[in-house]
Amino acid sequence: MWLVNGLLCKVLLLVPRHQQIVARILGAEYAGPLTRLIGLAEIGMAVWVLSGIRRRLCVLTQMVLVLLMNALEYALAPDLLLWGRLNLVFAVLFVLGLYYYGFRLPAPQAARR
């Protein structure tokens, strides 16, 4: 999710709606560069997820970011969201999945040789 949204939707600006959301929330003047910076941060998140480093902190960070981003979009740009205000429901479901993965499932064991 982080890699696709970060690279395709924000860095490469293949989905204009993402830049429109950023413009609505942070202002139109710098929406292009800010959208790309957010995309780079999302790519960084994907790298962190794949690294497995500090798994629980990574999961907690994702949970906070997803809820924060979706709450802002819900309040300030619901008309630009793919499913409108219903996006928040999908965000909460995603956060619950993250919680289960990070805090209920056992941590993956390193491969044995």
C-alpha cells in the first residue's frame, strides 16, 4: 500500500486526486512538491515495513499516520476521496489489521540454516 500510493499516486502524480487533497488541506501553492514529499515519505515507510526493523514501532507509526491522514481527509476533503466519508471505515479496518499483525501475532522468526 505505501509503495503504490507513494510512488504511483504521489511521486509520479498518476492519480491527480491525491494532489487535489493535499492542495485542499495544505494549500494549492505548494501542493505539487508537498505531494511528492509525502509520496517519498510513504516509500520510506514501505522500506521500513519490509526491513522488519522495530516492527511494533513501525506498526504503531502506521496506525497513527493512517488515522491522522484519514481524519484530516474526512474533515477537509471528503468530496475528493474515492469512497467519500466511507474511506474512514476502510482506514479503521486497515488499522485493526495492523494492530492484529503487530500486537497479536507472534513476530516472525529469522530463517534457520
